[in-house]
Amino acid sequence: ELPVPRYQVRSSPSSWGDDYKTCLGKFQSPIDIREKDVTTVSFTQLEFSNVNNSHTAYMTNNGHTVMIQSFDPNAPLISGGPINDTYVFQQLHFHWGQNDNLGSEDLINNHSFSMELHAVFWKKDYGSSEAALKHDDGLTVLGYLYQATDKSNPVFDSITWQIPDITGVGSNITINDTSVLSKLIAPDLASAQNYFTYRGSLTTPPCLEIVQWIDFVQPQYISHEQLAAFRIIQSTDGTNLTHNFRPVQPLDGRIVYRNNV
Ligand code: SG4
Ligand code: ZN
């Protein structure tokens, strides 16, 4: 079991390092991606498989985010691009803010987006997501930025109306749309190759430095109302989870790459 992050004042991200020294390391996430400082590289094609199959997906309030999982043996897979091996989908979850002007974890040119989706994949060779956590190339996380707008995004039709059913910590439901994973994580072919990538960490304690981050450049959209639905869930300490993003961490000389498209 991983420790539960708290975003309230009393155990805010700035004090995670007191108990988890790794959170003070030199490969921490999130970061501010400055476009003028990125290095352009031609990666091989980033490939998705099993992603468009139908998947029974479950949505859980784990006390620190809304998380969507599938226990399907034919889980989505990724390979290629900046990663050398096959990585298996484990779960996706969201980070949001107190208002629509902030909420994303990674920033682009110091700009915050309103929400960020993380799709977490573990390296297949390591046999399980738990075992993968012990290796410095254990995880790849795909990051999708969302900007709040007036227009609602049909991808969230099967999600936001059910969030009131999972306000309690630990509650979960089955999502009534077996293509929800595909809609959330399979970007169209052109956008799929347009990404930033860098070496970083989990953005919650224990902040393990085991993640190849792949952040898609093209932002997605979500309506103000759809986004507001996320802020009603309860957090572990009983208050509303109004925000759950970690502030940006020092780059410490790391290079951020951009795929040449
Ligand atoms: C969220 O709290 C997820 O619920 C956690 O997933 C996740 O930890 C954590 O964020 C950190 O992931 O992509 N933001 S992140 O760096 O995936 C892991 C679970 O607790 C290990 C399963
Ligand atoms: Zn995350």
C-alpha cells in the first residue's frame, strides 16, 4: 500500500520530503516544460494496442483522486517512442484544482491547464505493477492536459454523472461504457506522436523516480460543469478534495525532449 498524499495545509506537498526523502530528489515530477529549452529528437512511432477493444472499467474514489481501472487480461499496451519495451495499462486518474485556472501538474511555458489525466503503464517484463515499482524504468505515464471551456466533452458523459455515487472514500462503480478507456487514452494518430518526454517521478509519496513521462502537446477540453463534478468527492480526511495537484519541481539539469513530427 502506498501512503496517502494530502494536499491540505497541514501535510502539504512541501512537507512530503520530511517522511519521504525521495520527494526531495533530482528527478522529481511535475515540471514546467519551457518550449524554448526542449531538445527535438526523432523517436520511432509510439504504438498503442488493445486500446480500442471493449473494456469493462471501474471507477473508484481512492481518497486522493478519481481512478479508473480495468482488470481485463487484454489490457491496453504501449511501446515505441521513447520507451524500449512493452508497458501494460494499470489505471488512469485525474488531477484538478480549486478553480479552472489551475489543476494540471506539468505546466507548459509556466501555463497551468485546468485538469490533467495520467494513464499509468508498467513494464511487462517485470510481471506486475507492484514489481515494476522496484525498477528505475518501471513505469511510463501518459499525460493529457485539459482546458476548461463552455462546451461539454462527450467522453465524460459516462463519468461525471456517476461521480456523486463515489463521493465516499473507497466507493466504486462500474462505468456504463466499455469504450471509455479507448476514448480517454487513445489519442488520434497525429496527436499521438506529438509529445514532450522526460525522466521523472511519481507525483505523490513515495515520489519514486521510475517514470518515463510522455505528455501530449495537444490539449483536450472539458466543460466547467464537468470539471466541477470532480471537486465534490471526499478526501481521506473527510473534507472535499477540491484540489490534488503537486506544484512543479526543479528540473535540475534534466533535458526535456520533444518528438519531431
Ligand atoms: C494517484 O494518487 C493514483 O491514484 C496512484 O495510483 C498513483 O500511484 C499516484 O497518483 C502517482 O501517480 O501518475 N500522479 S502519478 O505519478 O500509480 C501509482 C495508485 O495508488 C503508483 C494505484
Ligand atoms: Zn497522477
